[in-house]
Amino acid sequence: MQSSIHSRPPLSSSEVAWSKRAVARVALWMQRNTPGIYQWYAARENHRWHSEVPFSPLLKPLKQCRVALVNSGGLILDNQQPFNLAVEEGDCSYRVIPGDADPARLVVSHMFYDTHNVELDSGVMLPLAVLNDFAADGKIGSVSPRHFSFSGGIPDPTELIERYAPEVAEAMVSDEVDLAILTPA
Amino acid sequence: MVTLLPEATRKLGVPRTLHFPRPLGTPIGRPGDRQTQAHDLELCVQAAAQLGREKMAEYSGDKLSYPV
């Protein structure tokens, strides 16, 4: 069993200051011990960025849909650049996870949730193996060749809204994705 | 989208969401248990096919309920 990311320095492209690691520990403590207060805080922070969210109805039966997975649990391949967890505004960038990625090569670059379970099994955040089973069983049409990982803990999502999220949306259009399933940390 | 923070998700007006009542960090099934992961992911694709704008399905007590 691996130790939790919170018992060692987080996987980050830049060293994270002790003060920010302390904030992450407080967030974790709240998630465990005062989940209602944490949810109230998250709702208040999220509401600052409220705007009209686009909606696209599903246009095909599931059996014909190509499906992609998008997560904000900070899952990256072990040869990819970790997210920069040190920056104040948060790292809004993303990593591309190929559809045939080996789950054993996925590691976590995130420090604002309890990573214990996802370190045991990345399938709880990015269930690629199960999605491939669904395609083999005919429950969905096919699995997208590309999936996308973001890191959460982003106090200022401006760059996410203006640059990275549209890039990922365009990539999924290019891959002819019909349905994206988002799994948050 | 799966949500583990339904109040925050509702405030943002995110369409087509499925709330699993469990702690952050484990949105799909249990670690090392492909069956529970398949179960939850299947609920996700079903919800995506059935839910409309600004609707949140709730999973509780082994049952999936859709908003009226």
C-alpha cells in the first residue's frame, strides 16, 4: 500500500511552500471532519465564477456513442510534467491520457483531497478499463483515443475558462466524442 | 458529470449531474473493485442519456432517482 500524498511532498513541477501545504491540510481536515462546512465554503467559492453553463443534449443512442473521460483528480502518466501546485491561482492546464494508457503508470499530482483510494486504484477516478469493457460489451459505441486530466484546487479559473477548457472541448470534437463523463476529485 | 459536492454543483447550474453521497476522492466505485466501478460508470452513462438541463440525479440507498 502506498502512503498518502499528504504524508510526503506533493508531486508538483515546482516546490510547494509550507504555507500552501498547510492550507491543503486544513482543507483535508474540513473534508473529513466538517464536510457540511467544507461544502458550504466550496459552494460560496464556486458561486463567484457562476455563469451560463452550455448544455448539449445527447444526440445518439448510447450504443453508438464515443465516450471520453475527464477528471480533475490530477491523474497524470509518470512521464508527464506534474501540475504546478505551487502557483497561487492554481494550475489550469491539463494532461492528455491516451485511451490505451497503462493504469499502473498513472500517478497523482494534486493535494486538495484524500488521494489514498486513487493511489490504490486509479479506476476510481479514471475508469478506463471499465470503459473499455463497456465498448467490448456493446454498451457504448467506442472509447475515445484521448482522455483529459485537470488538477483541482484552482482559486482563479480564468485561464481554464478562456484557454484550456475550450482546447479540450475542441480536441473532443476532433476525436468525434459524443459523450464526456466528468469525474471530480 | 459526477458530483460529490451537490450544493456547489447546484449553485453553478451544472447540467446533467449525478450525485454520489461519498467523500471526495472516490467518485467511481471502490478501489480494487471493478464491479462497483462498472456499476457506477453504468449509472453515469444512463444518467447522461436521461437527464436534461440543470437536472441532478441522486444515488442513495442503492437506488438512482431522477428529478421530477
